[in-house]
Amino acid sequence: MIRIGKNIDVEEIIGYVRRIYPGVTVEEVISTILERVVEDTSEFKDDKFGAYALKLYLILGYLIHYGVLILVK
């Protein structure tokens, strides 16, 4: 399981959804974070982009599942 306070990706997702842009969609959260990472570090090599995107989707899914973030339709 992902520790909420110890993971920079978790903190970034929570901060983005709660503070910067409440009401954002799942796709917008993931694409914004991926864009920022590419700008900061350069392009991903091989299939690391897909693996990192999957990791972000899993983190967001855990946060919604355990009630840390609320998904509103």
C-alpha cells in the first residue's frame, strides 16, 4: 500500500486536486502531472512513461477508494 505522507506523487495529486483545481477530472490530474514531470526531467525512455502513468492512476484510485479524495460525477 502507498503511504500517504511519504510519497511525493501522492502529495502532488492531493495538493493539485484540493488546493489548485478542485473539481478536476481524473484525466486532467494525470495529464497535468505527466506534463510537469516531462518539463522538469525531459522525455521518458522506453516504456517508463506508461509505467509512470499507470502508477499515477493507481495512486489516484487508492486515494479515491480510501476516501482521501472524493470523486464527484
